[in-house]
Amino acid sequence: MRLMVSMTMTPRNDEEANHVLLFVDITRAHPHCVMTRKLWIKLPSEDPRSNEEGVCGLLERSMYGCRDAGQNFELLVRHVMVDELGFVSGKWSACMFVHEVKHLTADVYGDSFTVRGLYDEVEKFLVDLKEHMMAKKEGILGPNRSLGDVQEITCLDKIFRWVKDDSGVAIEIEADPRHVEIICARMKLAKESKAVVTPGVKLPEADLGKDLHCDEQTAFRSVVMRANYLAEDRPDIRYATKEAARLMSQPCELGITMLKRLARYLAGAPRLVQRFERQRPPGFLIGYSDSDHAGCLRTRRSTSCAVIMYGKHMIKFLSATQKVEALSSAESEWHALAWTASVAIRGDEPLQGPGLEGGLAACRRRHSSVRDCSSARSRASETHRGRNLVAPETDREDHYALEGAGKRQRRGRGHEACRRDDAEPHHRQARLCQGGWA
């Protein structure tokens, strides 16, 4: 979703400068779908034959609660978008669709459609979509009120605003503030409660405390999941919510302590607005990675963090516990780098098109031993969805690169890479353009 907003604010030509965002909601999504298996159900009481013995019904359409209802809707969306409307599905993401003739880009999340394109084209798309589904127009986010554009719209519990001020045109994204209010109320914070400046702190010991009772466990899981959803638009609480979510399988007193501190932080910082201003096309993604080696005192596992940038726009931020137990900080940094690279590759798919360049990964290293660790692993040529993560064998300053397993490899040139020395001493950025390095 953030990449769609970023692409809207990053026009490549005068035509794309007039692009708007259409938000569509599908009403009764699952009953649209034809059943792909035989499923017999008890007839509802409204049916006159419901009281007859031995009479049941064969479902022709999916019902809410069917195990395959979500999969059937996904198949229906793909059929409508690709076979009926002429879109091309994404290679690595089945949620992305591109129409090269009409210059439309669509992102599907559940039963919500977000479409980027010219005003007339998105209106025609809505008309065509209504021929196959019960589509409800939530609104068109754009600058022209005279055409019916709206300057603020709520979708998926996110607030999108089209603003124009002294600094220019921009789109703002903000999480629904009601989530903060509910979290603070569930943690029983009073209005006079003192706020804190950080959402979490390093634990001094690995003791989890006593387990919670059954009713307390349900309340704990509910607040954690709400905070985790809020963290999708709040990078400042991403790590804190991740740590609390690790205790969902065994809720304990430590988890309550974590949530109380998170609520006190949100009470002092209830809102965070991300702003996407107009920018020139950078043509590539930049990924920053870092790791917290053996940060968990209980499992001694490390945490990987990643931030993906498209020019000045932050389109993705992640924090996850590594599945492996790294034996050194160099190894944990390597796993964070590889993870960030794979995220950057998946994230650059909407940028693959006429006049658009590919994605990249960048590494933030702590010491030179990362080079030795990565160089040994890269000789095995680990692949990430068709591209190789490589580190050239050199005694000079270490660097990492993503190389496409495409034209150059088919021509027999092998692996090639380049190094770009950034002005910042602790960051190395690598850039990959479509079809090769630049």
C-alpha cells in the first residue's frame, strides 16, 4: 500500500503527474465464489424443506466460514483481473496487477482494491469490475474536488490524506488513532498516567514470571494483536510489539509489563503521520539492514531489522527474530543482510515495467569480519527468488551486491558486481538496474 502511494507521488512523466488512487471494497466477497469441491450443508430454517428428514443442500457458492472461501475468492480475483480485464499478475506477488495499455496498477488486499491511474481510467475500471463483483466505491483520493475527488479517506484502518501546502503536494498516511485509545483503555491507563519516551527497554533478566490465568490470556492476546496491527504504520513500536507477540503462546507477567510500558509510550505519542512528498523517480530501491546480536536473554537469538526506501519514501520496515542461533555478530549481520535483500527483491516488483529499474539491497555492517562470513557463504551462490546474493573475493573494502540471474548469466559472463562508496562511513549501498549493474 505504501509503495502504491509512493509511486503516485513519484511521476515519471506529465501523464503520471495526474494519477489518483481509487479505493474499492467488495461487498459479500466470499458468496461471489463458485465452490471447487462438494460441500453439503443443513438447510436454513427459512427453507420449507428444512424440517424434512434426510434433506440437505449442496453449496454452489462459498459461504463465510468455509475453509477454502479465501482461496476461492483469490481464484475469482485472478480470473476477473487477468482473463476478463486484461491485467497481468505479479510474478512474486499474486496481489499485484498491472495493465500496461491503460497504465493501471492495482493492489488487492483481502476484499479491498487500491488502483492507481488516470481519473477516467480508474472510473472505467470500476464500471468493468461491477460487471463481475458487487464493488463499492470508497472514494478517489486526488486533488480535484470538482471531479469528486476526496482529500481524506479511511481504508484498512488507515487514514490517507491528499494535502497541498507551502512545501508542495503530498499524501499522508496515519494509523487509526482509535487503536491507541483502545490499547490505553485495556491497560487501564488514567489520563494523568505518566508517559515514557521509549516503547520498550532491554530486559535485565530472562525470568518470565508467573503464567496468566485463562481470562487474562485472552485479554493479553487481544491487546498484542491490536498493537501488532498498529505497528504496521508505527515503526517506532515495531520492535516492542514483536517482542510482546513472542509471548502469545505462553502469556505471562512479563508480557503484561511490556504492554503497560507500550501503552504509556502511546499515551505520550498517540499519533504518527508518514508523509510522501513529490519526488523525482530514483529508479531503484534501497534497503538498510541491522541486527541485534543475541539480544534475547532467553533464547540467545538475534533480531533482524530492515528499512526499504524508494527515494525519500519509506515503503517498508520490518523487525523479526532470527530463526538461527548466530555464533557471532558477523553471522547475525549476514542473516540480516540476506533477509533485507530478499525483502527488497520482492518489494521492487511493482517497479518492473517500461522505463522502470529494478531493486537492490544495502548493508549496514559493524566490523570487517562480516566480509569473511559473507564471502565464504557467497561461494555457494545462495539464490533469492532468481537472483544471487554475492560478495566478490577482494582484499579491499567489503561490499555486497544483488545480481540478476538474467541476461549476463545467459551470456556466460558469470557474476559481476560493483561497489559504491557512500558518504556515510557505516553504510554501503548497492544499486541494481534492470538487466544489470549501473
